Amino acid sequence: MYIVNASTDAVADSAAKEAHFDIEVLFRAHYARVARTIARVVRDHARSEELAVDVFLKLWRNHKAQQENAEAWLYRVAVNAGLDELRRQNRREHYERMLTWIRPRSVAATPEDIHSQSQRQDKVRSVLSAIEPRQAQFLLLRSQDFSYQEVASILELNPASVGTLLSRAQESFRKEYIKRYGHQ
């Protein structure tokens, strides 16, 4: 006679969910695109790879995200990780500029330093960090060639509203850019 109780059913259900979620498959399928998405924001390939690994580590630790749409969650968190890194960079640059008033630099900038401080990229990053995070997410996802359907899935929106929201984000970006840097 075979007896099944509720606890063995719960264990079987749990094992089935774990078998369904395979972080390695997701990692292999999405790592490169997640890293590229972050790299578009931070403009540092090595740092974007580190942040992409962190995104997958967060997914691995987040059981709720594993049971939802894990792919959409990945890109949403990737964009946020890129924006967070951008804000950290801006804060760091701000404090470094403040320190130069106190103690001028005696070390000449390397070619890598000069290259990484391209004016146009800095301006765009500055504007992205100033506008609403949701709007920055729209712009970054579209700049990575995500379709409206993919953007809607990642940001958990109705696909019909993506065009309007994207247009508002572009207008917000344009106004902030003009406010900071004038017409160019």
C-alpha cells in the first residue's frame, strides 16, 4: 500500500519548479545581451560584464523572479544596474572635482582616461541620470534594439502604450539636454 501525504506532494512540486528553472540555460542565452545593455549605459565593457554577472546572481537568489517572467526581470534589473552605476560614476566624478579644488592633480591623464571622458557620452549619461528612471529605462531598452513588445514585457506594460511612453521619454530627454547644454 502506497501512502502519499501533503508534505511529499509539496516536495515534489518544489522539485518540479526547481527543475523548470535553469539558471545556466538563461545565463548562456542572455548574458551577452544583458552585458551589452549595461555597456550602452556605463560605456565600460569590463564593468558591464561584472554588473551582468551580478544581475544573474540576483536572479539566482530571487526565487520570486524565477517563477515570474525571468527574462523580462533580467533586462529590467540590467537597465537599473546600469543606471545605478551611472549615478555612482557621476557622484564619484563630482567628489573628485571637489577634491581638485582642495588638492590639484599632479598626475597627467592617460590616453585611456582621455578617451573614456568623451564629452558627448558624458552629456548623454548626465541627462539619463537626471530624468526619471522609468523614462531612462525606455530610452536605454529601445537603444538596444528591443522591440516595443519586448520593452512592454520587460517593463510589464501594455504593448499599446509603449509608443506614447517612449515619445514622452524622448521629449523629456530632449528638454533636459537643452536645459543643460543648449541646442546642439
